[in-house]
Amino acid sequence: MVCIHCGGETKVINSRPQKRNNQVWRRRRCQSCQAVFSSSESANYDSAWIVWRGKRAAPFLRDKLLLSLYKSCEHRRSAISDAGSLVQTVINKLQLQIVDGSISAAEIGRVAQVALNRFDRAASSHYAAHHR
């Protein structure tokens, strides 16, 4: 990684996994200007494909999942933040189930349904009615 101040090469001086949001936090020091800054690294799921009925259909889009969960949580006052947290929970659960760069749409729906059921029964019912 290059320095955000001068563009020089950096060296990692501290690193910690953030299990809750599936990221790695790193403290970096520039070898040129000696500036110290932090970075966060997370997995990119854009290369994962969603499989419908045995055929690869579309790339996985976090925003599409967010919108779907938001629609189910619209009745809540904090629908945006709730949907964002639910998306992160669903993605954390799905990351272990991606095989050969793909995951089934049914599995995404099942994991989202379980997360919603534990969070809010009304949102879970709405999701189930619109995603069968």
C-alpha cells in the first residue's frame, strides 16, 4: 500500500482482525515521510456469483441485499441502520458457504430469513412473503 500523504511505500507495524465485521485493521508507517495511518481491509464479494437453479446468473451485489432487507424493515424507525447491520450479519454467515466463487440464491434467502427471524418477526414475515 502507498502512503496517503506522499505516495511512498508503507510498512505494516500493527495488525488486528476485526471478527465482528470481517475486516483487518492495520497500522502503517511510511518509509519515506514516516507518517503513521490506519487502514481497514475487507473481503470483496463482487467476484462471487449467485446461482439460480443450477445456472450462474448474476454477480453478488451487497446493495441489492441491503435494499431487499431495507424493504422488509421499513416499518421500523431505524430501518436504514437496521438493514445495514443485517446485511453485515448475512454476509458474515455467507462467507463460509461460498464455494468456487458462487453461492445459491436459495442459500442467501435462507440465511437472510434466519437473521430476520431472530431480529424482527414482522420483517421476517414480509421478507418471506416477497422472496419465495
